[in-house]
Amino acid sequence: MKRGWQIATLGFIVFAGLALVIGVWGASFINARPLPLKDALGPGPGFFPMWLSILTLLLGVGLLVEVGRRSADYGEESPYPQPSPDVTRSVLPILALLALVAWKFPTFPLLERIGVGSETVRAVISTVLAAGCTLALVLMPQRYDELSDNASVLRIGAVLGLLVMAAATLEPLGFRVTAFLFTALLLPALGARNLRIIVPFVLSASLGVFYIFYHQLKVPLPIGPYDWIFKPIEAAYFFIFR
Amino acid sequence: MSTLELLLNGFGAAMSPENLAFALIGCVLGTLIGVLPGVGPAAGTAILIPLTFKLDPTGAIIMLCAIYYGAMYGGTITSVLLNVPGEAASVITCIDGHAMAKQGRGGTALGVAAIGSFVGGVFATIALVVVAVPLSTLALKFGPPEFFALMLVGLCLVTGLAGRSLIAGILMTVVGLMLALVGIDPVRGAPRFTFGVPDLYDGIGFIPVVMGLFGIGEILMTAEKPVREVVRTNLSKLFPEREEWGRVWASIARGTGIGFFLGLIPGVGSIIPTFMSYIAEKRLAKDPSRFGNGAIEGVAGPETANNSYANAAMVPLLTLGIPSSPTIAVLMGAFIVNGLTPGPFLFQEKPELVWAIIASFFIGNVVLLILNLPLVGLWAKILEVPYQYICAGTLLFCILGAYSINQSVFDVTVMIICGGIGYLLRKLDFPLAPLVLGIILGPQLEKSLRTSLEMSAGDYTIFFTRPITLVLLIIAVIILAVAALQLAPKEIREGGDD
């Protein structure tokens, strides 16, 4: 716990330091421009950021000292599972990172110049990623029993990884596909096994929620390239469930 | 027009069939949010903002306010039946509420909580009606220096009351203020910390931040340890025994007062009134040893204080434009999404709307009472839904909610990142409320500071020569000093134990 506090506080110090050096003083190595601290009318745009950054730095140092002094309630022994070098667990964060990179990938100017950057490419990459996540997660739950101590780490990894996947696929694949994949992968990953509940839940989460929010409440949700698949499914779904 | 006439007009608007329906839907959804473990009122209200996009501003705000106090009540149900608080304000209810459930008196605990919530809510709203106009008229006389000092008091309170380390509390506030800097400078319009990324020009939306910190962060905590046990208890008997009524009414009266006065002060979170009420009940009881073993006052007092606070916290929001808690900050965001800026001008510019909202508080409290007494059994059933489905459903609504505010995946990304950060900060026990209030008050705080200094041509004595400003600044210093004094010996003690 104590180590956790120290790392978190160092994180805040680095955050404030970067904000001060790059954001306020405009460090030359990234061609940023300094924010004026003063102008003709009074304090300029850089005034508040500078003092806040300095305050954060001072508080961060203060907190490091405070945490360093007290050993009682932040002993070295953590009540939470510690990460261990287990290959299976690293799969999800890596996939999550890949999803982020792939989602941002086509926007790199260099790739756009050689023609990679269209919506189709983004859709294909996201689909492949979603399939990869599916495979990883479908294979993974069988190992839950062996990894009972680490199950909570896996569950958290699954939630975070699938959230990143959802963010990556939301616009390229549309809300319905994303919601379908998200719930269909997350439920088994969290330990749900009853298909008689999972299937209607997943269908309602994707098609039902889309119908209510997009058609009834007029909330603009991404449709995605697969609308032609959903038209007949939506019709059948509402024929059965209405 | 007199206040009464305005209020009656408000009732006229709030009683329209569609607004009544919005209040009802809001109360049901709010209670549902309160009942679902892992979704507190702040995240729940934020997630449900997209539901109101199609509504007119009055209907939207009425529904969101109903969601808010519905969630404040719903948290009680999980406290009593699961011993897991649905939201922070119900923590103290776990002690005696859960003990009552184990003794087979769960129904009575929930019934007393519903009655207390109703009484507290209605009285706080009556008091809101009385103080709203004078306070907003006073606030109209405030200049930028006064507003700066007032917001500073609010931030100092939320910092000082936040947790076991004052430095960590201030640090979180300042980090929140720094996150608020991203985007266009509120005074001169210069882009700051945008790094050429177009999405950052609008700043970091605080609604995705709240959804991440409070919604996803909490769900990750429940995903970590999903085991929970619903207590089988008697839910058919909702009212206390005849000899208990006297004690119950006294607790409800005290809870109403405590909740209301603490709700008026910007920065006092929803936990403090419930704890204060519990302590007061325990001190005043003839036999304090009953507390912890199912004392009915231990449920009646805090639950009343909780709802009284929830309604009173609307006073600083509506009259000064200052939110008291993260949930109220979300409501403030909902006002802004609907094109309304809460504050003293709202009473002048849109009186019909403000009074309709205030009237809807009365209606909402009645709806909650009608809804909760007979439906206690149904809410208890919802607790038996396996957590996997709650988790998947809530996360999906988080994605939908974050995306639909600006139709931007950037907001979804912000939410996910804040979810991860929120989970870590929660595990390390860093306070999150100051961070959120820092983000929402940041732009206003900076604007009032810089406008004050422009008024005085850069002379800082402007903060010490105006009486209201000076008094408020002294209060801010006292709050921090008291918090430092209270925390310091404890830390030394904790350090010395080991």
C-alpha cells in the first residue's frame, strides 16, 4: 500500500512537472509556445496553470514525505493480489493496447499518404481485434479455477480490456456490433454460464438498447457498416418479443 | 409576484401529466440505481443524462432531480439487506439497518427510512422555498472577489472533510483544477494544454470523468470481489412498534435539521450529515449500547438527514451556482447541457422553470414514499440479479452515456482512462470528491480570480479590503487549520502504533 501511495504521488509530481515545463513554459523540444503569465489587463492565461502546477509539485513532495514517515497503516503487505509473471494475464492488456494503437493507427499522416487510413481499414482492423479478444476471452475462462487467487485481476483486466475494445470499435463497427461483442464477451469472462439468460441479455443489450435510444429517444448512436445485417434481425426480434 | 404565487405556478407546471410521468420515471430509475451495487448517484445520474436529450429543459431537469433523490433513497436498500452501501451516504445505515434486517426487521428499517426520507425531503424543500429568493438576491450583490472566496470555502470544506490526509485532499483538489485548465482559457480564449489535438479544445468533459471515476471505478471494485449475500428478512411489516414511534419522530426531526443546515454549506458532502445525525442519536439515547444492534433511531436519523441534505444541497446550486457534492455537480452539468446556468440569475431569467423544478421536489418526495413503501419487496428481488449482468449492463450504459453527450469516442476514452485511475485511487484511498469539484469549479474559480485582479489592476489587497471576501477567506483558512489539527494527532498516533 505504501509503495502504491508513493508511486501514485510520483505520478502526480510527473504530471505537474510536465504540465509546467511543456504546457506553461512551452519547452522548446516539442515546439510548444509558452503561455503568457501577464498581459495588459492583468493575469494572463499562464498565471493560474503555473501556480497550480507549482502547488501540485509542492504538495506531491509533501505527500511523499508524509507517506515515507508513516509505516503503520500502509505496511508492505498488501491485502490485494499482487501481479505475478503469468502469461495469460498479460494477454488482455496487450490486446487492449493493440486496440488503442490500431484505432489511432490509420490517422498517422505517413500511413494516410500511402493510402491506409480509410474507414474500411479501421473497420477491418477493429473487426480482427474484436475477434482476437473473443478468442482470448473464450479460451480464458477455463483457467479461472486454476487461477482462483488471480481471478479478480483477470476480471478487472477483462472489464478494462473490453472497454478499450468497445471504444475502438464503437464508430467503425457501430453501436449494435460493439454492444453485442462487449456483452457477449464480458458475461462469460465474469463467470456467467447460463446461455438461457446470456443470449436474451446480449440481444436486448445490442438490439433492444439501440432501438430504444436510437429510434425512440433519438440519441444519435453510430450505425456502422453492417446495417444491412441488422434490418432483418431487428424485424425478427421485435416480431418475437413484442 | 410573491414566492407563494411563483411556487403555485410551479406546481401548475410540475403537475402536468408529462412532468408527473418524468418525476415518476426518474424516481423509479433513481431507486434502481441506488439499489444496484457499484453504481452510486453521481455515476447513475451522469449515465442517465442521455435519456433526457429528447425532453424539454423542465422535463429533463425534473427527471434528473428525481433520479438524484431516488438514488439517495435506493442506497438504503442495499445497506439494510446486503450490508453494502449503495452510495456513500448510506454507509452509516449499514450498522443498525443491517442489524435490524438480521433480526427479521428489514421491512421496518426500510419503512422508517422511507418515512424519514419523505419528511426530511419535504421540510428541506419548504426551507428551500423560504431561503431561495433572499439568498439569490444577496448573491446578485456578489462581485468576482466574493465568488472567488466563496468557491474557495467550498473547495476547502470538501478537501478538509475528505479523508485521512489533508495533503492528499488538497492535492486531489489541485489536480482537479489542473484538469479543468485543458481547453480554451475562460478569460482570454487562449488554447491551453491542447497540444494541437482538436478534441482537447473543448476541454475534458467532467461528465465522462465522473462516469469513469465513480461508475467504472466502482464497478471494477465490485468485479474484484463479487460475492454478496442477501439477508432473508421479513419485509411485510413496514412500520415500527407503537412504543417506538416517539423515538422515531424525534430522530426524524433532528435528522431533518442536521441535514438541512449542512446541505446549505457548499462543500459538505453527503456523508457528513448522516454521520453527524448518527452521532447525535447515539449521544442522546438513554441506552447507547443498543446502537450497532439494530437501534431504529440509527436508521431513522441518518436516513432523514441524508434526504434532507439532498434537497437542501439544491440551495447553493440554485442560488449561488455552486455544487456541494459530485452528484450535484453532475446535476449542474445537466442544467448546462439543457442551456441553463444555475445561479442567482436563473431566478430572474427563468423563474417559471426554477419554480417548476422546486415544486417537482415536493411531488418527487411524495412519489418516492408511495413507490417505496409498497415496492420494498420488488427492490429486494432486484438485489438477487447476478452481478455479471448488472456489471455488463451498467458498463454498456456508461459507454452509451459518455458517447452520446458529444457523439465523441474521445469522451468514451476519457471515461475509460478515468475509470482505471479512479479504481487505483480508490484502492489507495485517495479522496475522489475534491477532484471532481475541482474540475467543475476550476473554470469559474479562475475566471473570478482573474477578473478580480483585473478590477484591482493586479492588486491582491482587493481580497482583503472587501468585508464579505475577507470573512469568507478567514473561514477558508479556519477550515483548513481545523482539518490539519484534527488529522495531525491521528496520524502521529497511527504512526506510533506500529
